[in-house]
Amino acid sequence: MRRQRNAKIVATLGPASSTPAAISALFHAGVDVFRLNFSHGTPADHRRRMQAIRAVEEKAGRPIGVLMDLQGPKLRIGTFAHGPVELKAGAAFRLDLDPAPGTTRRVCLPHPEIFAVMAPGLQLLLDDGKLRLEVERCDDRHAVTRVKVGGRLSERKGVNIPDAIIPLSPLTAKDRRDLEFGLDLGADWVALSFVQRPEDIDEARKLIGDRAAIIAKIEKPMAITRLDAVVERADGIMVARGDLGVEMRPEQVPTVQRRILRACRRAGKPVIVATQMLESMITSPVPTRAEASDVATAVYDGADAVMLSAESASGQYPLQAVEIMDRIIREVEHDEHFRTLTDAQHSEPRATAADAISHSLREAAHIVSARATVIYTHSGSSSIRASRERPEAPILSLTPKISTARRLALVWGVHSVLTHETADINTMTDLACKTALEEGFAKPGDNVVIAAGVPFGQAGTTNMLRLATIPAAARRARKKT
């Protein structure tokens, strides 16, 4: 099954989309990677969803990626004695560690880590930024604040602190349990929430090893201050615009999104643009024109993937949301100006053999009007580097490892095929031509450009480029099969 586009679609599974029939329909409508949101659902729910995904994959004969999204730490206030309270602008309000139910004058904030970074002038956001407090004085057990933006506040609402690094691990006890469970299920990517600094990724890497690739979710402004280092340490990035939009002014989010996309493109790391992409389709069968434009902008800016959250997990029209997202991407990629913009975003390759081959692959494919670029890969890194170059011809990635094929389902322009090892250049060339023909990328007489590593069968050895023409005899061979 060949997708007629390069950017990928990630869809979250939930109550509206978890039956085997629904998962199959979503895949055939265009989903490349399914997201399992571990903030919701039970282990049994996630196991059933994974089994259904793998059943669809086996029947379709196309690798499907699975992204497990960890909940991360949730910072919340305590309870109130008499229900929700009304905070008035200009009033004093106290936060402390006292577990007693709150009043209009105080409430428990059961997170000593927050008090450890409190300082006069620090801004605190409550209930997704609807209320704003400013710290006037504090110690390690309490803070007296002034209400800057008031409103109704109910118990256990979230707390955001945009201007401080909170000394919290991004992995809670729940996350660690979920992580082990998800890795045992066979998740291909792990989305790490609450990333504040590059060291947070190192902590997760020690637990995950090479069992899955790591997506760092950029949802904290402090992560932006060390963006390049975070991108370098992670295997991929998610622009989590919902939480990011709480801690930043709305007008800042588009420019930060574009900055993250540029950083990922330079580094050659896949990036997902997520949250509220087609939000109205939770209850409507069609998106707003602004939402369609939002998806298109992410594709124009070079996103590897765009993601559906509640639209596919709990919305009334999950299938229609995938279908319209697929149509928007294809429309953008067929725009005559799309290639010009893509080329303008191209970054210089690094001084490595892999980048030299990938860059040459892109140039050679353009010169000979190749119908496909074929990459032999074990780890997937060669295909990811080729994707960074954004060649005009599709990237046909051949690998003997199903785990690699599944991870690459997230990467721009990559069509993965599970295949056997090759022992020599002639066998490699024949297999590349045969696969390009069978997968519908080329026909007899078309050119393909092939990148591989010698000696064969060793990861990290991409050092060879070859041009080939699919022989006319291939037409007859294909008809016989």
C-alpha cells in the first residue's frame, strides 16, 4: 500500500476508534502511526489496541508505527472545603503544603519541588492558564501570591510555571510502570512528557535502551532555551502546542513551532506537529478553514507528521478527520510552490559519509529523474538522513528488521519494506529494482538511485551509491507472478 504523499499522519486511539474494524478503517484512510495515550485507558485497553494494530499490519503487508505517549508529572492544587472559589484580581492568595481543604484565601499545593524554585516575581498559571498569580514572598513551604488574573477555581486544577526549571524527573512511578508495559507490547516510539532539559532524555534512555526511539515533547518554554541540545539528544520531537500554548502567549506559539521545525530539519530528526489541528471535528464532520490552513502550514514548513488527538480518540468523526488530513497533505504537496519552499529550507549536510551519500542521492535522483531512491538500512539512520535531504523521488527503505521498518513509518517520505539480506551488489540492485516495481514506485525503463553499505549486513556503513534502470524483462516477470 503506497501512500500518495510524503508527510505522515499520527492518530490517537481511544473510545471512538479502538475496535479492530475502526483501526483497520483508519489505517486504510491514511494513518501511518497510531498513538496510545497512557494518560487514559487501562493496560488491557492498550494491549487490545496493539493486537488490533498488528493484525491490520499483517493483513495489509505494510509496517505500522506505534507511539506510546507517557503521561508525565501532573502538578495540581489540592481540594477546597466548600467547592469552587472565586479569586478576585488584586487579592492575596496563599499556596502551601498544608493538606487541609482550601478556602478563598489559600489552598494546598502538594509539590515541595515547586516551592524549591519559588522566587518573588515568579508567575504561576492555574487551570490551563485561565488564572494567573504572581509570587510576592515565599519560603520552602509556602508562597504568598497576588492574583493578577482572577476567576473561578475548582479543586485539583493544574499548575504551570513557565519561567522555572522544576526539579522533577519527567518519569513518574506510573510512567515507569507504563513504560515497561509498553515496551513489552512492542511500542516503536516513546513520547516523553515534561521535558525541560536535555538530561531528561538521558534519564529515559537508560530505561529504554534501544527497545524504542524517543520523542521529546516540547511543551515547556524552558526546553526552548536549550532546543538544539534537546533535539540532538532525542530521536524525534513533538510540538505539543496545547501545553506549550498555556505557558506561552498565543502569538508566540507559531514562531516557536517554526523554530522547532527548522531545528529538527537541520539535525535530521523527525518532528510531529500536534494538538488542536482539526479540533472542531470532534463534533463536526468538516473542519474550519482555519484548521485546514493550520495543517497545511505545518506541511509547508516541513513537518514529518501531523497528529490527531481527541479528533480520532473520542470525537464523533475519527474517520473523516483522517480523510481530510490526508487530502490536505496531498493538496499541499501537489502545489507547484511546495518544492520551491522545501528546497529553500534545505540545510547543508554534515561532514560525514552518511550525509555525503544522502546529499549525493538527492542530487543524482534529480539529475536522472529517478522514480525512487532506494535505501538499504538496518538501524534506519540512513533512511532518516535521506529524508532530511527531502529528495524529489520517494524514499523506498529496505530493511531486514521489522522494528526498523515500523519506526520509519513516522519519517517524511519513507516507504518501508521488510526484505531479506543481500550478499553482493548485483543481488542488491536486482532486489531494489524488483521492489520499486512491485510497490508501484516505478515501471520498466525508469531510473532508480540506490544507497547501501559495503560490506553488506553491517549497520552504519552506508558508503555506496548506484544508479540502475529497471529492465524491460521486469514487466514480464511481474505479469507471471
